[in-house]
Amino acid sequence: MKQFRVDNLTSVYGEKVLFDDLSFMIASGDRVGLVGVNGSGKTTLLNALSGKHPADKGTITTQNDYRIGYLEQEPPLDGHLTVLDAIYAGDQPVFATIRAYQEALDYFSLHPEEEKAATRFEKAQAAMDTDDAWTIESQIKTILTQLHLTDLKAEVKHLSGGQKKRVGMAQVLIQEPDLLILDEPTNHLDFDSIAWLEQYLAKYKGALLTVTHDRYFLDRVTNRIFELSFGKLYEYAGNYQDYLEGKKERQADEALAEHKREKKYEQEKIWMNKSARARTTKQTAREKAFADLEASMGQVKQDEDIELSLGQSRLGKKVMELDHATLSFGDKLIFKDLSLILGQRDRIGITGPNGVGKSSLLNVLAGKLPLTDGTYEMGQTVKIGYYTQVTEDIPADKRVIEYLTDVASSIKNQDGEMLSAKDLLEQFLFPSFMHGTLVRKLSGGEKRRLYLLKILMQAPNVLLLDEPTNDLDIGTLTVLENFLQTFEGTVITVSHDRYFLDSVADFGYYLEGDGVVDRYNGAFSAYLDDVVLAKESASTPSSTTAETDAGKVKNEGDAASDKPKPRKLTYKEKQEWAVIEDEIAALEEKVDRCNEEIVENGSDYEKIAVIQKDLEATQAELDEKMDRWAVLSEIVEGQG
């Protein structure tokens, strides 16, 4: 079993100690989730562990052949490479074998009459056999399919940020390192990809260390939690729900110990303040013990809860209304003939795959984007607070408190009391020593938190939140969820975060693409399991592996849920199950025939090229059928 050992790791940023004297060990099979508030040093720790930016002090010990794969939030990819070249950019010898085979096959398919092309193809094929690269190539194709990377010849520089993140994900997964470090892996992934990734990581042979705001993901994948808090690392066995219980117990124990120290301190202080007396050796020892006790006071630091109590503008009964609304961009239809009425205290979720136009719908509701057809009306009393995906441009040399006082020096809370900008910053986990800090010194998450605070300070009565969970820590998200529960206005959220949608939305709209919009009621994760993934499973066999595991997400991530009942086969799945073994047998026979024909045709390279294409297509179909059989058989076994 390979191990990754860390001893006395310390890192300092300016005057701030991000972490101090950390020691821990990660072994094969460990699934570690790293949590902590924004600015606590999570990314700095990942950079140190990966070797990108070594820590100031401490040692990391591994075996000589130990390999680390690191997915950063913004992967550093060569923009001039194609997607396929970027993915195969690793230094493993087998990647070179697969690249050589693919190039030889492509050329041979175009020039089957050339003897040199045939010879090159034969050698490449032999190398694939020698290196056992066929299995790896099949795994790579599965990863690319599940991450929706289809245009492998596109140049990286032309990709969106989300597409680049998926290329980076494929790159590190394909390398199968001993330690897989993933920073916000679920960002920019569609729901079926997240479900597949959860299953993939649960079976991963190496070790995993991940930072993520996705609490269902943490519940599904992890078996250890590291919490980075005030420079110290606390370890908990189990997943996210176990961590919540463990943290509560730790904080209670620390509070009790601190209370006992305070009582003893007060007692000893009375003794110390008594009139002067002859000092015996015993008394001198007591004085030293008091000095040690005094030095230990206030050493216990705990993350504070962010308590949001902010006033808002009055909101009338009429909020927003779409009537037979249509939106399109050229030939791309976002939604068609959509009608909806939003009222006071409505909590709406908007979600769907990447690129279907969720943010466009939000922009229509914000009044920033005109409809192609239909009507949109907004109530006269509506005051919108729009938290966009991209933080507004904040001058780097502006100080934190200046950024807020540009809005107001003070505001009223829900009880009508005045709160200063300083008070708000401290409530929002910006301690007083940070108020004069330049914005450029803040972490990405701290900037997002500051941006959110500015929007809430403007006392909106309608909140539009576009992917609010990106770059916010779990603690901030929890308090935001609690705030939205008591918020008297209307909340409309675009998000991929299943946990957040379950917490804040009473109903919602799922944009499928091509103008199709489906309304759902209740918990989104239940709709995701029962409708979305089931539909994708029926239409795309390659994504079905994720289906059943995704159905477990909500129940395993919700401590209040009962154990989910075994899922039964649908009518279509029963028909599929009845014939799938015969279909697999037929495909296996076809694969055998293709291999025999390749041998029989000897030097007829033109015919071999045709057979090879047929073989690859048949093998891919067989792989999908085998994956589908595994999914269906698991459901059948679960029915008992």
C-alpha cells in the first residue's frame, strides 16, 4: 500500500499564518474531503501537496515512483494543443503508444494502399498488444464520453472555461495517479457526469483529496474529512454528515474545557491579588502555574456562524410574469411559449445541462435581455439584487471597507437597528484586521463573499442568484441557505448544486435544451433521480452507469432521510433486461469473427482497415452493453 506522508507543514502569506505544523498521512483507498472557510488556505495546501508551490517549512515523504495528479480550479493547459493532445500530454509511456497507434490508424485508413502505412500500422498494433494499451484506451473513451468531450480535434484556446475544466479532469483521471487531488471537481459538470464521477471515485484504487462545496458529493465519495481552521488541521472519520456531528462534539468539548479554564483562572486571580505574603517554594510554583494558565486563555478559536439580519424593500403582490414567452438566438431556441407567474416569497430553482440558456432566462427576469416573442412584466415595487457568476470588477487597490461604504456607511437590519459597514464585515467573517486590507490580497472566495455582502446591503426584495455556490465555502453557503429561509422576498436561483437547490427552492424549471422546459415540484434531487437521469439512461446507454448511483445521492446526503427503497425496473428496462444477455453474446461472437478475419487476410491491408473499423465499432457497442448489463443486474439484485 502506497502512502503520502506530511510532517510539520507550515505556510505563511504576508503576516497571516495559513497553516502551521500540519502532519498527516494519506494511504491508498483514502477518500479525503478538505473543508474550511474561504481564505483559510485550502488551495495553498493543495498547491504545497502537489508540489506546485512548496510550503515554507515541513517535509513530504512518498515512494520514489509515487505519482500525483492535480486538477486545479483553472487547469493550466496549452492553448495550441487539441483536446486529444492535451489529454495525452502526460508522461506515461502508454500514452505515447496510444498516440502512435491512433496516428497510424488515421493515416492507414486514408492511405490503405501504401506499404509504409500498413507497416506502421502493424507495428503500432503490436505495441498496443505489448503494452496492454487496449484496456486503457477503452477506459479513456469512457471518461471522454462521460465528461461530454466529443470534439477532440478542437484547439484548447477556443474552449469555454467549463470545457477546459473538463479537459483538465479527463487529463488527470486518465493518468490514474497514486494521489488524485481535485479542486472543485463538480464545477461545470452536468448532473449525469457528476453521478458518473461519484461512482468512478468510489472505486478508484489510489487515494483522493478533494476540495468541493458540493455536500452531496462529499457524502457520496469521502471516508475522511480534513478541516482547516485557524491554521490547524482537524481530522474526522467518515463523510460530510459524520464530519458535522464530529465537529459539533469537538467544539462542545473545547468550549467546556475553555469554561473550566476561565473558572480556575478567576479563582487563582483572587488568590494572586491578595495582600503580599511570604513566598514559599510551593507558592512560587502556584504563581508559575497561574502564569501558564493566563497564557493559555483564549487559545480556543472556533469558526463563527455568519448571522445575516438585513432589511429589505417592501415588495408588492406582483413580482414577475412571463406570458407565452419565447427566447432564441439565431437557430438556437432557449425556451418557447413559456408562461410563469412569480409571487412574494416564491423560491424557484432553474437548472439543466451546460449551455442550454439558464443564465439567459435569469437575464430575461432581470430585465437585461429582451424576449424574441411574448411578454414580460415586472412589478413596480421590485428591487433586484443580482448575484452574477462573474464578480464585478473591483479595483485591486481599493480597501475592503471602502468597497462597502461606496454603497452605504450603515444599513438597517430586519429589526430596524442600524448596522455599520464595520459590523456587517465582522458578521460576514471579515475580522477587524482585514477591513483595511487591499482587495487584491483577498482569495477568490473572499472576493465572492464580499461581492455577495454588497448586493445584500442594497436591501433588495428579489434575489437573482447565478451559480451562487461556485467559490463560496460550505459555511457561507449554510448561512446563506438559512438567510434565504427567512428572507421575505422572492428568490430565483440558477445552480447545479443539488444540495443547495434542495435547501432553497420549493419548485423549479429544468431546461433540457432545444427550447424544452420542464417544471418540477419539491426536492430537485428526487426529480433528478426519477426523471432526468432515468430519461438520459433510456436514451444514452453510455451514461447509464451513473443512473443508479445518482439516485442514492439525496438519501445518503440527507441525515434526516430514511433509507431509500430499492428501485424497480421500469417497463422499458424489463424489456431491455429480457434480451440484453443474448445481445452481448452476439456482439462477442462478432468481435471474435473480426479478429479471425484480420488474421485470415494477412497482407491485404486495405481489407484489414475496413475490418478494423468494424471491430472498433463492435467493441465499443459491446462495452456499452456490458456497462448497461451491470446497471440493470444491480437493480434486479436490489429488488431481492
